[in-house]
Amino acid sequence: MKQNKLIQKLSSIIAIFIFAFISQAYAQMDYKKYCNARFNFCVLYPVTFGMGPSPDNNDGREFYDRDGFSMTASGMYNVLENSLKDEMKSQEEDFDTVTYRRMKHNWFVLSGYSGKNILYIKTYIVHDTIYHLYLRYPKSLKKEYNTIVSKIAKSFKPR
């Protein structure tokens, strides 16, 4: 009985050290900058992420890792002249549950759940252009991705 409790405690301690190590590795990750010349925006992404091919219309790029994180940064012309509020309402349809929303002068952020994933959307509307950042990753890896999500989100801006 005492041996089982000792094994459980040691397992817990080892798990804590592994989590701390992984979190530290994510925090110290190197980043590259992707800039889109057509829509004039930039965003940082971890150097370990893969990058999808450029679409024919060169409106953005998709990035991903092997653990289920995906990121799409793109631009589009606001041909329907959507307001920020209209665009936010439209993007909310991608969520099962929205847990965070914030709107400022020319941007908004939505965060929440879609299936087994966390979905984070940051959108700017500047002049006649809409800029989108979509981040999707497993709920189970939230703690591991917090630093990455924060860094990417802060870096995404129209120039």
C-alpha cells in the first residue's frame, strides 16, 4: 500500500517536471516572420511549424505542427462592406461556445471551443480589407500552447 502511494507521488513529480520542461521549451521557441505582400500584413510563427503552399490568389498561408495546431493568416477585400460587428457575428458561427470576445476600433478577438479544439480568431478591418488570423489546437494541449498563441496573436497586424 505504501509502495503504491510512493509510486503515485513519484509519477506526479515526474509529470510536473516533464510539463515544466515542455512549457519552457515552448517559451524559448524561435519564430520566423511571414509577410503577405498582396494584403500587406505580417505574423510570427514558430520555426518548427510547417507551412502550406501559397494559394493561387496569394491571400495568406496556413501553418501547422504535428500535434494538431493549425494557423491560417489571410487577407481579403471587404466587397460586402461588412462592419466589424457583422464580421464578428459571422465568425461566431464557427464556435460551439465563445468564452472570450473583445472588440476595439478596427479589430476583434473571439476565443472558445469548437469540438475538441480551442479556436482563436483575431480580425482587423482596415479600409477595404479584412485580415483574419485563425488558430485551432486541441483543448488537451492548452497549457503547452498558451505562450505560442499569445506571441502569434500579438504579432498579427496589418502594416
